[in-house]
Amino acid sequence: MDKLDLLQGIARISVFVSLLMAFFLLTVKTENKLANRLFAFFFIFSAIDLSGFFMYLYTEDHRNLEIFRATFCLLGMPTFYLYVLSVCYSDFRLKWKHLIHLLPFVIVNLLFIPRIYKSIEEGNFIGPLNEMSEIYFIQILVELQYVFYIVSVFLILKKYKEIYLENYTNASVSTYKWLFQMTCVFLAAHSIVLLKNALRYSGFRDIFLWANILVGTIALFITCWFIMKALKHPELFRGVNSKLKLTKDILPEVEEKSESVNVKNDLIAAQITSLKQYMSEKEPFLDPSLTIQELGNQINIPARDLSVLINHHMDQHFFDFVNEYRIQKAMNILKDQSKSDLTVLEILYEVGFNSKSSFNTSFKKYTNLTPTAYRNAS
């Protein structure tokens, strides 16, 4: 098997796996159907792009179709961007304004009509395609588009994490980690694609072929990684409400309503004391899905005021504030000799955690010891 056959074989497997993943996402039952559909279309567009390694064998007499297929690479990143939005924000919905993401795809195809599509159709196409200015334009556009969307995704994830920590207490931030890992993988993979494309004009055909094989192999491994993640962690997709504001945005509005410094300080001190007493006596933190809205309802404080109280005046994220009580209760259980028969797994569920790795990380953050080491030292 020569290098070209190897490349085509890997590409065919990658396309098959991508389409299989898309079929799974489109048919599996889930609450977040929009996210799954967007991710499925991302895999479909990726499969169309990867098929370029072998589709030219079947489109020899239909070069317009092959060129049109190549422009689908401009739909991949916009779809991934919308997918990230739909996963991060539970209230995200597609709107007519999102059609603007199709603009590069439309512009490129309109640009190709005069000198490429039309000339091929009329049978008077002359010269190598790669040397045409339109092809250089699309390559530059693809790179600019990629940079724009990868930066946009990182900004979305940054805001998502901040909102999550300030409003939610579920000990698992796996959604953020999953999306962040995926985006980093895409960034690394695209860097390799960029180097591969640079080799196209170097004259080293063998190196360019090996680079294509590497790209196809990486694409296959990434797709398989996605499948393993989806099967092993079906709980990954938990969104937050995009309408929630960060404390830094709420603070100026709240401070405008304050009358005097003394009155404000007395009120804040009283609220903090009341909040800590409620947390100790009623133990609302035992609910693993406790949110700042739910806690605010329980103590009759508006969620926005409670957010400012905890995240600003107590200088803690809501996430850390609640976990501190969970860890304290876990420490008391671990020190209690009458409960020595309880396993660490049983304890973490009892105090409000739902992930062993998250419990161990949080416990070590507060005590510098693992739960088992802390129990043995007590």
C-alpha cells in the first residue's frame, strides 16, 4: 500500500466514523436536542471536508461539485461556535440573526461563479486551480474565520465558567472542561493543518503526503475521542441561564440603592450572619444541585443581592462558599469513629457532592490532604 492509498483509507474510515457519530447524535433521546443536532451537523461538515482526500476520484467529470464540496469547510467552525453556545446556555435558541454565520460560505461561492464555476461548466477552464487568486482568498478567509471563532469560543467559555461559579454548586464542572479540552484539541489540530497547507507550496510532495496522512489520522482519533466521551459521560451537557449577570455587572446597580455607608455595612453584616446561621442549621448545601436562586428563595433575599453578598462582600464564589460547608461536614463525618464504616464514596454523596474526583479536589484544596489521609490522621 502506497502513501496515497493509506491516506484514502484513513480518510474513508474518518468519514464513516464521523457520519456514524452524526447519526447517533440525531437519533439519541436527550433534553438538549439543539446541541446534539448542531454537533451532528458539525460532524457532517467535517466528514464532507475530510472526503476531499478521496472524493476527487469520483468527481473527475464534475469539478464544480468538487469545488463546491471544498467550500463546506467554512461551515465547520460556525457550527461548532453555535454548538458551544447551546451547551453552555440552556436558554439558547437559534434565531434568524444566526444566518449571518453563513455569510463566508455564500460569499466564497458567489466569488467562484465568474471564473471557476462558469468556466468549468463551459469547458474552457485553463490553468491549475491552486494558482488562482480566488483560491488564495478562500485560504486566507478560512484562517481568519478560524481565529475569529476560536477566540469567540474561549470568551464564551470564560464567561460560562464565571457565571457557573457564581450561581451554581454542582461539584462537577465537566461541561466546561469538556468544551475547553475540545477547543484546545481543535486549536492544536488546526495548527498542524496550517503547517500541512504551507507544505503544499514547498515542492516536497512526499512530505506533503505524509502530512496529509498525519492530519487524517488525527481527525480519526479526535472523532473516536468524541465518541468515547459521549458514551462514557452522557451527563456532560448542563447549561446555565445566559440572562444571569456577573456580580461585577450587578454591583453598580445595587450600590446605587444604598443609603449610607453605616446603614449598608450594618445590613451586610446582619445578612452575612443570618446566611451563615441558615447554612449551619438548615444545611441546604446537602442538595447537590443547589443554585443561588434557590438559596435566595429559601432565605428571602433576591438572587442578585445574594450574589453580591457572597461573591463581593464575602469575597467567595458561590461555588466555593457552598463547598466549604460540604467539606466541613465531610471532615466531621471522617473524624467520627461511629461512622468509620462509611466509605468515602458514601460520605461525598451524603454531604452534597456527586463526583468523587470533584470531592477529592475540593477536600484537598481546604485541608491539603485526601479524604482517606485525613481520616487516618484523625
